[in-house]
Amino acid sequence: MSSTTTAAATAIYQDRLDRVRAGMTEQGIDAVMLSVGHDLPYLTGYLAMPLERLTMLVIPRDGEASLVIPQLEAPRVVEQSGVFTLVPWGETANPVEIAARLAGAASKVAVGDQIWARFLVELLRHLPGATYLRAVDVVGPLRIVKDAAEVAALRAAGDAADRVAQQLHSGDIPLVGRTEAEVSKDISARLIAEGHQKVNFAIVAAGANAASPHHHASDRVIDAGEIVLCDFGGTMDDYCSDTTRCVFTGEPAGDVAEAYAVLHEAQAAAVAAATVGTPCEDVDRAARRVIADAGFGAYFIHRTGHGIGLEEHEDPYIVEGNSTPLLAGHAFSIEPGIYVPGKWGMRLEDIVVAADSGPDSLNNSDHTLVPV
């Protein structure tokens, strides 16, 4: 959600903090302390830069929240009356000492995953005898379930990414004769043109390079008669997009076309399985079963999906071993892949939201292997 001074936004942040405090009471936690990372904007609207100067939101269970922030960064904060008090600190102050004082006599403290080790080590000295645990146990259950406004933001970002995918399919993004890096730069510019404020990644992998799922776009020139995998996404009004589409420069080769038909079926099966109440691992199994039955099981080398929201990768993870049942409001990718080393690779990805009415796909561009 974009930072804003509207009463509606303030009410949302207040409600989220109230639910954090309810979780703290339930778990007997005295203080939650969040530094850089996306829990901070979720609760305050402010995304801190990962500086060597400490920024920390201190949430006592029974007191007012305070945002401890370097004085030179304070002008970037949109204050939310009734949500937190801004506590700027000067260059000669000890911000960890300030944060510890605001936590009070806390004996059980939950800290954010992204707090720098140097600050945590110093905090141990200022709150001796306290027990520490991860704040994700308190904030995570809130962030993992997207409300209607968050789903709308994800949908808008997905629509923008789809428009770029449609440009890829229509041939508006030239491929043959250009390097992977040039195409990646082109896709990135188009994401910005379609409304994203930031590009998180733009993977472009041709031919055998596509067998590396996270291939870094290189100076390799794209040729006629090969598959090109494009996985791209960014941040739009604070929420992320992420989609993968494959095209073929010419008429798809027989082995590639046959494998892609399997991939297409597997992705559709996983989307259909992503119903409320279904364990995450069962969604992974739905995709994996189709691919394994076709003889490509050894070439599907990663999980089926990851959660998405303020971050491009967050809970819930669609993977074997995660028995968490899907809840209405869970948002995640469905992205099975087949990767044959030295030959080719392929992946098909949509963002899906679990809803009481059934799986809601946020990406609706052409799912076939489009010849360009």
C-alpha cells in the first residue's frame, strides 16, 4: 500500500498494529523490534533504506509504537498520527540504546529477520536476560493473508506485466539478432512504461541458457529456431508482479513443443489444485505428478511456487514439506519448469490468489508457446 496521509490508510495501519499486539499478548511477547525489511512498511507505510544507521520500529505490547530513525532520514517519513511516534536521532546518539529504552523492561523480544547482526549484538547488551525470537511469528500470519486492497494492488501489477507479455507475444519486442541483455533492458523499460516504479528482475534466457532457471541475461545473441524464456516482474505501488512466458523464434521444434504441452498441463493442474484448504505441498505435487508421468521428473528442479506481496518472494511457499493449508487471501506463484541441460529450458508462471470462489489467476496473457 502506498504511503499516504489519508484517514483510511491510517486506520489500516492502526488495525494492523492492533493485530500485532493481539499476537504479542497471545504469545507473551513484551516488545516487537523491526529494522529494515518489509514488515516496516506493512505496519507504518515507510520503507527504510538498508543503511549502516539504525532504523527501528519499537512496538511495546502495552505502549505506543515508536519509529527510531536517523535524523537525516526523518523527512522521508509520512507520519501517521496515532500509529507511531517519530524518534529521530542525531549522529552522536546511540540509537540502539534509544530503542532498548523504548522497549522498556522487556523480557521476551521479537526481532525482525533483517536486523543487522551488529545492532542485534549490541541490543543483547542493552536488554540483558531477555529471550529473543523471530518477529515473523507475530507479523507473518498477518502479512501472508492479503486483504481486498492488497489483492487489487497485486492484480494491477499483474495486469501491467501481462501487457508487457502481450508485447512479447505480438513481436513488438524484437528477439532474433539481439542479445539477451538487450532484450532484458527492453522488457525492463516496458515494465516502467506500464506503471511499475521499479524493476525487480528481467530474466531473458535463450536456447541452452534457458536450462538455468535464474540465468543472468548475457551478451549471447538470440538466434532463429530456439526457445526464449522471459521471467520478469517489478514493484508497482508497493506490490510486486512476477510472470514467466516462453516464446519460440520460428516454428517450435518437435521435442520442445511436446515438452511444453506437458508443462502447460502441469501448470494448469497446479492452478486448479490451489483451492482454499489444500496443503501447499499438494499443489506442488499436482504439477510435479504431470511432469514426472511424462518422463521429465528429473528436470523439474525447483519448488512450484513462492508467496508474493510487498516482496517478490515471501510466504507461503508451494513446496513439498509445507503442509500449511491455503487460506483465502494467500497469494503465490505457480511456476513449474522443465530444464534439460545443454539443450533448452522452459517455465510457465502465473500469480494466483486463493479465494473462497476458487483459484484467482492474476496473469492472463497467452499461456501457449507462441512462435515469434
